[in-house]
Amino acid sequence: MRTDGIDIHADDFGESVHASADILDCIRAGKLDSISVLCNMSCFEECVGLYRAMPVEQTAPVKISVHINLMEGSSLTEPGSLPDLTDRQGHFCCSWGRLFAHSFLPGQKKWKAQLKREIRAQIGAVRAAFPGMGALRIDSHQHTHMIPLVAKALFEVLEEEGWETEYIRDAAEPLFVFLRRPSLYKTYRPVNFLKNLVLHFCSRLLRRRFRKCGFAPMCLWGLVMSGEMDEKRVRLLLPDMRRFAQRHGKKLEILFHPGSVLPEEIGEEFSQAEAVAFHVSPKREIEKQAVRAL
């Protein structure tokens, strides 16, 4: 079922040791084209060690993306240097909605300075851990890089550091493709459609910047069905998604979360209580099986 013009992608490598091991299983099976690496969890070094222990021939084809994480985990900068983003322990505690709201409120300069400090540190950490990754590929946990204020901070960091970048995920998933299959309507979570609309709004604000950077056009699939990318529905929708991407001259990035976090791995660094259910959901194992079936 693998074919040209499709990028099978896994998010959240480095989220936990078990989740990372699941993703490595998919890599060993030759089922992934790219993975996103988050570097601000306490298990990061151990997860990198597991990756490096794999034979080179198993990892070479897989592209590495920086998974900027401003929602969970600990900041990589000095304690107290991100007062609006972290708590006293250095764990991120700022919600997506608050970051979005501050994109249109006074005081952006202060917020942007903190964001730049952490974004620079996280990109640097992934580059150091994966020295052969080449030009940067960037996305983010919960797509925070699409928030206007975060995007502005990210682009300024890239310009100041002179880092070569080949791709930044434009998280604007086509919606009408899902509407063409009425039999699946009841299987979608309505809140994911709302998130998709917000990300489409953000994408329109950033579209000119993406074009200016000359990134290869990509079409993302994995938002409306986030956490529920099962094989049956993926196979049913894949022809429509492929046609959409081809018609618009884009490559199709299919986003999965095939790594399961074990309940005993959940600690204080998982600072978003409402997200924990997603991390430990048995549906992640279903996504892993879908990846292995493609």
C-alpha cells in the first residue's frame, strides 16, 4: 500500500520510553518515512539511546522533525526564565488558548522573547542529538507552532540562527474529504472539526510566510481523526486524500500517534491532565497496527 507522494509520519518520539519503543518497532518494520522528536521529557536521552542502538540501515531512510513542545514537559532554559509559560518547577502550564489569545493582545514582545528562548533551546537539543538530520523539519506538540505569536517567534529564531529549513508543517487539513463519506460521520469527534477550523484560520495568516520560505507543499491528514487513525477508515479515505493532494500538487503527510505511554510512566512533567487520557489510550495501539498494515 506504500506509494510515492505519501509520507507516513509518527509524532511524539521521546514522549516516553515505551511510546518511543513502539515507534522504533514501526521503523524496524520499514513502515515510517519520518518521525517527530520532542526533547523536553526526562526520558529523552534514553529514547535517543534506543534510536542510536538500531542498525544504521534501519534508521537511515527515516527523516527527523523537531517536535516543539510548549504544552507539556519541562523547559530546557534556566528555571524562572519563562514565567508566563512554566510553573515554579519549570513544567509548562500555559494553555493553547492562552497562547493564541496573546497573539492579539498587548505585551507580545515579552511573550515572544520567552518563546524564542525555549524554541531555540529545543531545536538545538534535537540537532545535537541527531547530528545527521540535515536541513530542519519542524512541527509541534498540539500544533502550537501554528499560533501566530509562536510562529513569529519560530521564524525569528530560524532567521537569527541561519538554520536551513526544508519543511514546517502547515496543519491545515482538508475538511471536505471527510464530508464525502456520510457513513463515517458518527465516528468523528466534533471538537476535532472545531480545532481544524481554528488551524485553518491560523494557516491563512501564515500562508504568505510559508510560500516565501519555499517549502515543499504538503497536505496533512491526521487532525479530525487524531488518536483514532485506524486501518479501516484510513484505507477507506486514502484514495480521496491522495486525489486531493495530487490535484493541488502536494505530497500527502499521514500523521499517526503509534506510541503508547504506560500509566506508570505518567509523572508531574505530563502537566496537562486532560491530555493524559490521550497519551495512555489503547487507541494508540490501534494506530500502531494501522501503520504496520500500510
